[in-house]
Amino acid sequence: MHVPLWELLWFSIVANMSIAAMNFSLMLNSVGFYQISKLSMIPVVCVMEWILHNKHYSKEVKWSVVVVVIGVGVCTVTDVKINAKGFLCACVAVLATSLQQISIGSLQKKYSVGAFELLSKTAPIQAISLLVLGPFIDYYLSGNLISDYIKSITSGAIVFILLSCSLAVFCNISQYLCIGRFSAVSFQVLGHMKTVCVLTLGWVLFDSQLTLKNILGMLVAIAGMIIYSWAVEAEKASSKVTTHTKHSLTEEELNLLKEGLENIPIKDYELGESK
């Protein structure tokens, strides 16, 4: 189905704001505050879906999200330093990323397009606009021109840049597929499993330090994800039962209506009697 150009442009603007603001937030803020801003995306997504689509969540889902946020916060948040420019970038990043993820799901449902089709329509617009505007925004926030980086770039850096871009493609595909199949909140909750995997693989492969605080935080986060999965399935089962009950009541009402019609006396005009 055809997606209007203005919707693609609007989505691309929001997505580009998300990409730029997330990177600048990481650059300008401490890692601890950056992690806090990422954790705030789950409640922001919930609130925005409630405002935009009047979507409601069960108590079980809400509490499971709280458990996930606490768990990931315990195992990742360390130093927290805030500055005005970094705080502004973090706020823009959280709002833009939340809106972008909600828009992915709503556009796929509204126009009945698949993840790959929507990505193929939005990616060229995003790439062109970032190539044009990116250098100016980068200079405004960092004070460095693109030429300053080119002078000191090495062949090894180019290889890692290309590798990063390739992995970003797969990351975008998984994002579109996951949100299209489930929801933006589910994507955020499952996305924090990445943090758990990064900490675990860092300890296994690179002998990174893994403290008791990290382990406890990961266990709480995993428990929250398990509870979230159970809560979502319970919510789906409950909605199915409610829908079935509504259909059953409709059938009962139809049967009562039929019985009532059968009991109404029908006059036989030929005999002048009522049956």
C-alpha cells in the first residue's frame, strides 16, 4: 500500500533527530546519565502510546517494566554528571526515539506495509538528509569540522566504521521487524537484554570486571523480562476471553430475539384466524 510522502518525511525527521540526539547525548553526558536517559524511554513510550493511541497496560505489565528498569539501572548506572547541553540532547533523544519507535508500528499497521518495505522507503530519505545536515549540526555541538576527522583517520578506523554501518543495517531491520510484530514497549524491554549480553560477553571474552552489583542487576532485569512476557501473554488471553464473551452474549440475544418472533401470533388472512 502507498505511504504518503509527507508521512515518510515526518518519520525521517523524527528518526534523524533520534540518531543525532542519541549520539550527542553519549558524547556530552557521562555514561551513567546516558544509561538513565535510555532507561526512561520505556515509561515515555508507555505514556506516549496512551496519549497518541489511547493504549492501556495492565498492572502486571507496568510492574514488570519497573522491575526491568530497576535491574538494568543497578547493573549499568555508575557515575552521573549532568550539563545543560547534554541534558537537552538527552531529552530530545528520549522523546524522538520513543516517537520514532511508536511510528514504526503505527505506519506498518495503518498502511499494511512490511518491515522491509517501510525501511526501504525511509532509509534513502534519512541517509540524504543526514549527509546534508549532519556536518553542520556536528560542528555546532562539537566545534569540529568533518575535515578535522579525515586528517587523522586510519585504515583501521575505516574498517570499523564500515563494520559499524553494516551492523547498524541489521539492527534497523530487527527493530522494524520486532516493533511491527509486537510493540514499541516490547522492543524496549527486549532491547535491555542486549545490555545483559554485553556485560556477560565482556566478562567471558575480554575478562571485564563483573561485580556482585552487576550480577544482581542482571538477574533482576532478566526476572523482569520473564514477568513481562508472562504479563503480555496473560493480557492477550484475557482480551480473547472478553471478545469471546461478547460474541456469546450477542448469540444469546439473537436466540432470544428468534424465540420472541416465533411466539408472536401470525394472522391467517384466509381463515381469519391467528396461528
